[in-house]
Amino acid sequence: MNKILDERYFLHRYKATSHAGIVMAVFVAGFFLYYRLHDDVFRWDLAVPLFAGAMTKVAAMVYYRRVE
């Protein structure tokens, strides 16, 4: 079992999850800006996940900076 789940597997999952989060944030920000600039509408259903993701990322960076 240890040969299947080694550190390369977890590093790959970490990188894939990080990249997926960045791509999601770019798409949500794009839709948010489109509705804000084109239709002049503030869409809370797009703003909340964007802000939550940004706050989570900053909190994780501060935590890991203090721990390491």
C-alpha cells in the first residue's frame, strides 16, 4: 500500500487542486467582471465564492508562513 500512496501522489494531488482552484477563481472573476461592467449588476452569487476563495488562500499563506 505504501508503494501506491507515496509523496509523489500527494504532491500531484496538491498541485492539481491548487491549479484547479486558480482556474476556478479566474473564471468566476471573469463572469463577475462581465456582469459588473457590461450589465452594471453586482452578482452576489459570483462574488461570495470569489471572496471566500481569496480569504481561504490568504489565511493558508499566513498560517504556513508562521508554521514554517
